[in-house]
Amino acid sequence: MVFSLVSLCARGVVSDHSSSPCWLRWVPRELFRPLLEAAFTSYRPLAVGELVQRWPERTLRVGGRRKQGQTAPNRLCIQALLLAVVRGLSDQRCALQILDLCGLQGDEGGMGDPMGGWSLTVALCTMVVQARAGAQRALRREGERERKRFSDLEREKDIKRERGQWKRGKEPNGDEVSNDRERLELMEDLGEEEMIKGVRRRMEIERKRDSTLAGLAGSKKENEERGSDVLVHVRADLFVNARSWERVRVALSTSGPLKLQCRYLRVEEISVSSIRTLLDLLPHQGLLGIDVRYSSLGVAGFAELLPLLSTFPALNSLRLHYCNLDFRRDHPGHEEALRDMSQGLAQLQELRRLSLTALRLPGQLRVLLSSLPQPLEILELPYLSLSPADLAYLSCSHHASTLQQLDLSENRLDENTLPSIRRFLSQASGSLQHLSLSGCGLTDSLLGLLLPSLGGCWALKSLALALNPLSISGLTDLVRMAVRMPSLRQLLYPNPLEDYQPGLPDLPSSAQLLDWPLDETTNINMTSSQLNRVLIESGRSDLFLTCDLLNYDKDLVD
């Protein structure tokens, strides 16, 4: 990574925190961004806090998609950023109105101690609640000061009134008529004074409220003109499980200077009613995707959630993983629930990504996909027990020619389903960029029939074929085909059958290939060397070959 001169100088500036009082007041707004990036890169949480508390622009974006080799921001730096946002609410120098933290989360325990999605969500919710409590404390303090000032003014008026009465009582030659007149005038003055005091009290209360909000808002007058107490909108990806659900619920339902908004929502191991509560609390504008995992939705629960999802106009991604949707069981009411699911999916006007993992929907793919109003771009169907009828529908559906990514992992392929796969590849040859057929039971003979169709996918960037029972001869034919595909950048291939210890069945399953030990007596690197020799002979240096299933990442080629 090559650093620019500005970034190198920024690193030098933030490295010495003792000098920050000297340069912070003179920094032009154009240099705040490179200084903040340098503070994150150099793990300088104090510099991060000082810069964010004085942020001169309306919008601050931290996170987003990272470049290859770039680590996520440090946990301490993120905590310093969140604390500075709260402090900046009462700092007139801070112009921040929109804080975008989408994609900020990293992998727990990764390089540089990043903050994972679960920890970041809890920290954001804590920040929202603390900001609300701080605003309430500021209002109470201001109210106490105003009440004290009012009581001092009233005490001073009482003293003046008593002095005036004492002086009038001391005047000589005063007759009864004049005393009555004075008493009437005094009563009128007191009544008028009480009325004026009541009007003044109302005016002071209104002025107090306006001045308090103005003091907290600073330069954020646009929010006040909209009649809202929100000073900063915080946009992030939220990760919610059973332990953090209550805290997220409180933060989303809290009205205060910080408003939490969600781009992608990921929930795990929570009930349908809890998911409904979250969806009701989320702002309807801005939610792009929802990911539900390990939650026992059932067919009826999923059908119950779909009408709520249709209220989010920008929703383009729906992912369900291990949610106990099983159509193999003959339960009463399944046909009606499936019809409700189809009608609910038809309401998702902007849906472009659909991921259904281990939901056991054999023979139901047509019912689900045919109802979608727009063709999909990403379709992930691993562990779905797809039937030949499902694959036949997919090959001729209106989604085939627009799909950019397809995952059919762990759906068994054979001579009966291979024609449908070849027909689909022909339809998607100009659009398909990522394909996964891992664990599909592809043998050398089946792969030989599929290779011509794979070679015709001229837009394909990554191909995953792990956990298929292929020999070294079949792998060599695969690589020879791959080097003739100009767009292909990554190929995930399986360990050949020759590398396993003896005793493996003739047609092993993907689970057996995953668990069966490799033969330590053979040189496993020999396979890699033989395949790389094909790359060298073809002159392809931009194609990456790997058999590392755990560390394979197709997104690295984008």
C-alpha cells in the first residue's frame, strides 16, 4: 500500500498527542478526514476523540468496504469515537448531523483487536441511551437554574413591596379615604403584577426550552426547524441476538438527541414476536437487508413476517439460515402457509438477493421464485434438497439471465439434473460472476459433461467446487478449462481422491470428504505444484488456485 504525502504527514501529526492543543484550533476542515484516517490507522484513540468532537462537516462516514490487507478500526478507537459523538452534542464547534458506521464491524479476535458486529451494536445502543440521559440531565440543570432565578426575583419583589407599604404607613396627616385609595391601588398593582408574572413565567419557560435545545444543538438548526429533537442520525448495521435484544429495543424506542437507524439487520436465535417488535421500531426508510439465522420461524412464522418486510421500500436482500422451514413434512396448513409466503414475497418490489440455507424446500422453488416481481441478481440455495423439477424451473425462469451469483452447494447433482444446470449456464453466460457447486457429488464423468458449459460463462470471476469426489486427472482437466476463461480469478478445487487415506468409499459424500483424513505419506503439495504448472504453461498469473475451503473468499476478486 502506497501512502500519499498528506497521509504520511497526518500520521506524524497525530502521533504526538501532547501537541494537539496547538494544532487542533488551526486545522482547516479539509484536513480533518486525513487526520482521522491517520488516527485510526495508527491506533490513536485520543486523537480520534478530539477530531470527532470538533467535526466540522454534517456527515462522517467510518467503515465501509475495506481494501485487501486493510484491517478494521481498533476497538479503543471506536469507543473513543462514540464517546466523542456524545460530547459533541453540546460542543458548538461540532457540525455533525449524520454518522454513518455501516460496515465498521470487524471479526472478533482479528488483527488489531477490531470490534465485532455484536459488540458494536451493544456499544451503539449504550451511546444512544447515554445521550438521552445526558440531555435530560442538562434540561434538569437548566430548569433548576431557572427556578432559582425566578425565586430570587420574587423574593426581591416581595422585599420591595414590603418596603413600599412601610413607607406609606409612616406618612403624616393621612386620612382614611386616602388609605382606602392606597389599599385599592395596591390591590390593583398586585393583581396586575401577578398577571404579568404569570405571563412572564410562561415566556421564561418557553425561552428556557428553546435556549436549552439551541445550546445542545449548536449548528444543528435544520433538525429543530423540522420539529425534531434529533441532533445526530446514526446509521449502522445491527446484530441482535437473545442477549442484546432488550438493549436494542430500548435504544430504538428512545427519543433523544441521537437516532439509531439500520442498513442491514442480522438477528440470531430470537422468536418471531421479537423480530416483529424490532421491525416495528426500525425506521422504514433505509433498511436494505435482513438476515435471520438459527431462529425457529417455521413456515407460518415466515409468512407472518413477510407483510412487515413489505413496508420497507428499499429492502433488497432477504437471507434465512437454518430457520426450521421444512416442507418435507406433511403438516396440515402447509399449503396455505406456502401460498401466504408466495404472496408476501410478491410484495417485495426491490428484492434482488434471496438466500435460503437448509430450509428443506424440495419441489417448491417455482412457487417461491415465480412470485417475485423483479428478477434476482443473487440466489443462494445451499442445503435445500432441490429436486430435478426445481432445477428445471431455475434454468428457464426469468431470473436465469440476470443472476450474478448462484450458490447450489450441497444439492446433489446427477445425470438427471445435469441438463438443467447446463441449460441454466447457457442462459446466464453473460451475467454470472460467482458460482458455487461445492459438495454436489460431481465425479470426473459428470464434471467432463459440465466443463463445456462452464467454459462458456465468459463473465465468471470465481468458481467453487470443493468437496466433490474428483481425481487428479479430473482436476487437471478443470484447470485446463479454467485458464481459458479470461475473467476467472479464483478457483476453489477439492483435494483429489488420491490424497485421502485408504478406505474411502468409491462415491463418498461431502461429509465423508470433509471428515476423512488425508494420507500423510503422500506429498499434498504435489497436487498444487501439478496444477500450478498448468497455470505457468498457459501464462495465466492472475488466476488464484486454492483448496483452502475455510479461508476462501469470493469477494476478494471484486
